[in-house]
Amino acid sequence: MYDLILKNGTLVNEGSIYESDVAIKGDRIEKISSSIDAEAKKIIDLDGKYILPGLIDDQVHFREPGLTHKGNIQSESRAGLAGGVTSYFEMPNVNPTTTNRKNLQAKFDLAATKSHANYSFYMGASNTNIDEIKQLDNTLACGLKVFMGASTGDMLVDNQDTLEAIFREAPVNIVTHCEDTPTIIENEKAIIAQYGEDIDATFHPRIRDAASCLKSSQLAYDLATKHGSNLHILHLTTADEMKLFTEGEITDKKITAEVCVHHLFFSEADYETRGNFIKCNPSVKSEQDRLALIDAVQKNKIDIIATDHAPHTLEEKQQPYLQAPSGLPLNQHSLLVLLDFYNKGIFTLEQIVQKTSHNIAERFQIKDRGYIREGSFADLAIVDLSANTLVTNENILYHCGWSPFMDYTFPAAVVHTIINGEIVFEDGVLKEQLPIGSRIEFNR
């Protein structure tokens, strides 16, 4: 007796697409076969719909603790489930910052009662916490986040000696936000001197320009090369940065690259209509840069696609450009964005799965997730490529209540999300009583 059988599905997994049934017992995938004729508590005929591994988003900001007017662990994990995101890694720039082991454990304790998706958290680096970093349990934190630009409070790491120590001593993958702050400050001063302070979001890619990104990414690359570090550079945005990376399988690399869905989807032309609603750091840049990112995904220079999900309230985003915070809510719609690219013939389904599930599992050594395999956890996203999804106020689940994709129609729909063997999203509706997700474990 199985708990759930998915009949007549089309699996997208490990570079192949094929028709198959999937049987689930408890929280695990028990059997994968062309035909499973057995008893089950529930049987769903998928009629050819596509079964993908649940997405693992390795870069989100859920704003808890301390910033919960923007979002929280419960609300944003719920939103992700509606988009097929079953696991996430959350960032340390909250209040208080996650820059010591005590605060890190406190976030795990919060998630154990509030998170509806599977979870892990980054420790954050600062100019002064190298001793905490050295003592970090590499089976607990997913990685170490280093803001080499564009952070607030004590999380900007700009001391060269500290950076050397971090890249030499970190016991886990180093993930970096790469923008050169002095360059950005000078750019902003020059633009304000010329145009005044009443400027709009069209100036954002000129202030946070390609040169500031490349300078910082090059520094991170050089430090990782010098010390033999495991480095993963987040949310890359420029054609110039793509020259740093090599094509090939992620298992053959110690320095890996990531792009986010909004940098693939939007270009600087969209500031005219979207304004602050696509203001983010690093900035959305030129169409040439956007096309270079797409090319790098196709050529396996970019290894992972994530969101940098970062909600702010509508009131905050409606402030004048210089006062409006940077960041977009994205995890409910990230898979739909990528399926839009599939519909246009730009990415294959196999590429999407590889860069949103398989490669994260490999890069961070995640245990029993990220693949559709017998014995692995049953984390699945089921999509209908013949349906449409219109983004409206009524179906947005982010705590902040808005989306940069408002009124856009995506040529696909997420119809089921299964996490740890349990159906949590079905036909556009979240389960009323959602389970609590599991802490992600690592093979380290």
C-alpha cells in the first residue's frame, strides 16, 4: 500500500524526459516505473503533465527576525510552495544579523515551528567575526555569505586581511554578493552632481554599473584561486563577468556562478514602466548583458539559477528612487519565468531542472534531495505546459502583496507541489493546514 501514486506523468530528471509513474510512501519516493498498478491512499492521473524535482532556491531573504513587516519565514515559504519551491537557503542580513552561531541556531529554531518548506540558513561574514566562522559546524549552515558590497550595518566585508582569512579558513562554501562599494558611491555622487537628487530608477544601472560588479567579482575569483576556496558567486549581471567562468559540469568546478530569474527576464528598458519595482542589487542592466547571461546558462558557464527573493512593502517601493529599497519578491513565480523561457525555445526543461535542483544539490552536498530517485525525499513540482497563469493581486501570496510580474501571463501553471511526500499545493490552492518542512541535511 502506497500513500500516493502519480500516474501517467512525464518525468524531467537527470538529463532525460520520459513517461513514468511515481509511487510515494511516507516522505520518500518508493518506486519509479513505467507502470505502477498497486493500491494507494490516493492516486492522481497526471495525463502527461510534467514532474520536476522541487526547486531548491539557494538565495532568499525572508526578513525574519526583525524585518517581518516585509515578509517572514511562514509567509514567504508558503508563497514558494505555490511556485514549486520546496527547499530554500535563507540569507543572514536580518536583525539581529546571523553573524554568530547563537543567532544562526535561533533561526533554525524559528524555522522548525514556522517554515512550510525545507530550510537551511547561511552564516554571515563581517570584518570582525573570523573566529565564529572558523568554528562553524559545516553540517549545520548551508554556507557562508560574504557581502563584498551593497550591505548594511556590519555585514559589508571590505577589509583585505579579513577577506584573505575568510577565503583561507571558511569550512563551508563561500557565497558572495559582488559589487564594489567605493565605485558605486562615486557613481552616485557624480550623477547627483549632474542631475540633482530628483532622479528615477532609470539611473540605477548607471550607479550600480557593470564596472563595479566586475571589479568585485574579479577580486572574489582571485581570492578563491589563491586559497583554493569553494566559491559560488551569486546573482551575476554582466557580460564582462562571464569571462571569469568556464563551461562544464558543476562537479568539476571549485568556482561556480549563479544568475537570478529577474536578471534573465528584465533589461534596463523595463525601468521606464517598472521603475522601483525592478530596483535591485546588483542592478538589472543592458539587453546585451541579459543576452550574455542567457548564453552563459545555455553553455554551462552559469551553473545555478535562483531568485534573491527580497520583499519590501509597497509603500517602501513607492518612495522616490534614492529612498526606495532594493529587492523584489520572486519565489512564487521563478519556475514560471523559466518555463516562459522554455516556451520561447530558449531553455530546455532539462536545463531548468539541472540549474534549479540538481546543481544546487551537488554544489552544496545536499542529502537525498534535488533529484527524482527511489529512496530520495518526495519533493516534486508538477506543471501543466498547456495552461496559463495570470499574475494578479488575488493570487499573489507574498506578505508584501505585489509582484514585478503583475498582469503578466505565463504560458504554464504549477498544478501540484509535493513536499516530503505530502501534497501542499493543488490546482491553484494551498492546503489549509500546511506541514512544517524539514531541516536540510548535508553529505559533508
